[in-house]
Amino acid sequence: MESVTTRFARLQWVPYLVERWSQDDFDVVEDGVIVGRIFCLDAVGPQGRPWMWASGHNDDIRRAAHGYEPTREQAMAAFAKSWRRE
């Protein structure tokens, strides 16, 4: 599967690898390890912010975070900003 590499170093956004729920479901991969997810909640997400991002999928609970954004691109940026925090 083709991944989409962004300007955020070492983070890649690839279609959800396990049991894909929809086209709007992506794993976030760093150095070959799944570290988070970005997906669209459509009607069940907060109004005007259907894209959810969540980090900490690699058992690094110190870096676990989540949020909701209006677009996939904004969710990607929010994830990367959160992930870069130490």
C-alpha cells in the first residue's frame, strides 16, 4: 500500500492496516511502528470537527494524546505537533 509522507519527519499516514473500517481511517507510522491513528467520525464526532487523532499506540503512555479537528490535514498537523512534544 502506498503511504503518504508529509513534511513531518519520519511520520507516515497509511490506510488502517488491521481491519479497515473506511477510506477515512489511517494508521500513523514512525520508523515502521504504528504510533497512532487518524480517522473520520462523520456524524458521531464533535460538530464541525469530525476528524479524530490519537497517539500512544506504541505503549508509550507518556506520549498518549487525542483530539478532534475539522479536516484530515489539520488532524495530521495536530498529531505531529503533539508527537514532537517530549
